[in-house]
Amino acid sequence: MYAHHRERCASGNLDPASWNQAKECVRGKSRKACDLNAYIENAKIKLYQIFNELEEQRQPITARLLQEKFFGQDKEPEAVRTLIGTMQGHNDQCRSLVGKDYALITVRRYESCKDLSDRNTERMICRWRKSTVSWYVPLNFI
């Protein structure tokens, strides 16, 4: 939600004469003014929430910490999941269930499928060295 407003607000320039310092918002009823005012209000609410959470946790509050939490820079980056990696995880899970829920032949077929996909990917990458398309594309982009 915030990224959408940030892109829309950053796309144009704000006339300094349209800024109301007393109310800390943009004057006017245009879509641009309303969007910017909504973004500012949402940002204030989010900052107040972050401030209150830090206060409740008795953490020292700094402008840098507020900025990092506001923009999500304080979080650990998510592990990148790929198609081949996901297939390998599935196969490992199935292998641990051999004799309970899966037959060994089924797991071997899954592993063959993963190995073939992996080899085909390597061939595709070798054939199209400049191409960025591969099975190793993170799943959140698919």
C-alpha cells in the first residue's frame, strides 16, 4: 500500500505554495493532493505505532531505528526459494516418510524428475548464456 502511494507521490512535483504548514498537508481536493495527504496520514499512523511498540518494549528510540522499522530495513532478508530447491525439499521430506506414507519407487521418481529438471536447466543456461531465465528464478517472482 505504501509503495503504491510513494510511487504516485514521487511521480510529480509539489508546488510549495500548495503546502499548508499549520495543518501539515497539501491544500486542495485534486487526486494528487488527496493521495499525498492520505500517504502522509498513513505514514504518521505507522510511525506512531512503531514508536509505541518500541516504548512498550523499553527499547531506546532513535530516528534511525524508526526509519529502519518504517521502511522494513530492520528485518532479516527472506531466504530465496527456487523451483529446484523446493523440489529438493519436497524430495527430502518424502524420503523421510518412505515406508510410512511413500514407497521408495515413488521417491526415486520424484528425484529423477528433479535431476532431469536440474540438468535441463544447466543445458538451457549453457545454450543461452546471456539469458536470465532459469529454474533458479526465485519463486516469489513467478
